[in-house]
Amino acid sequence: MGRGETVGNRRVVIDPGHGGSDPGAASAAGIQEKTINLMVAQHVRRMLEGAGVEVIMTLDSDRTLTLAERAAITNRARADCIVSIHANASGSADPQGRAHGIETYALPGGTAKRLADLLQQFMVAVTGALDRGVRTNRAFYMLRKTQPPAALVEMGYLSNVAEAARLNEPTYRYKLGLAIAAGILAWLAERENGR
């Protein structure tokens, strides 16, 4: 997206996962998911606002917010879409922490799947991370309980030492924010053009 390029009067909800008493995943070095999510989300907000998009944040500080509260904020916003931002962690099936890469989730079909495709495409292209693909998951609350098209991004594995180190780098987080914003802008532009 070039300087001064706008996509019109649009509204997007950005949901940084976890926060407050819910830290989410953590790396071996103690990097908490909630911190990474919020920092990337703030980059996304600045970039979208710079392109003329109105951004509603479900939270913009480190505080506790239930999933129901997040969904209510989203549904009241009457937004074009919502993107929930997370970092991943592997469980007991991967005790060595080998899993790595980026994946994005959406409910099957519809415009949410296209949003997820664009987010995944831009994040992988900008970061060079392993492409784990776009997946469907009906269990994620923020996909099931929100009215606008919704996507949930998993930006990498905090359980992987090398990937956790990258997620802790300000430049890498900026790249992720840029990629997520670019994916959202591309999706909004496609909608405007009737694609």
C-alpha cells in the first residue's frame, strides 16, 4: 500500500488475543503471547488508520477481557471484518518444540475464507515463515460468535525457540503488522471492486 492510498470509509475490528490475567502461551524464555499479540495489533491499527480505515480494538492495553465481551464489542461495531491476533504453541505431541510457521483460521466458505487466504498469503510473503496454510476450525469462539467475516491468525510458535526469538524482535513484529494490515486492505479493496 502506497502513501496516501485509501480504501474508503471502512471499519475493522482488531482483537489482540489474551491479556491481563490470561497470558496465553509463553516461550521457554518467558515471552508471553498476550504481549506479542498486543504489540502486533497496535502496528496493524496504525497502518490501517493511515490508510483511512476506522479501527475498533477489542482491547488496547494489557487487561482481562472475556471472549463474550470481545464478541459483543465486535458485534456492536458493525464492522466489515474482524481479525483476531494470536501466537501458537505446540503441546505434548511436540515435546521438542519443533513445530513452527504461520497459519490462519476461518469458518469454511464465504468471504471469511478469502480474508484468511489473503492474511496468510501476506504474512508468509513478508516474513518468509513456513506456510502452514489456511485451516477451518469451528471451535474458535471468535469465529463462531461474531457477525462480520472473521479470521484468526497464528503468527508463529512460542514453543519453538527460534520462532519465539523472532516474535520477540521489534522488526519482525512490525513486518507481521504490515502483512496483516496489507491482507485486510486487499480484502477490503476486493469487496469494493465487487470481487
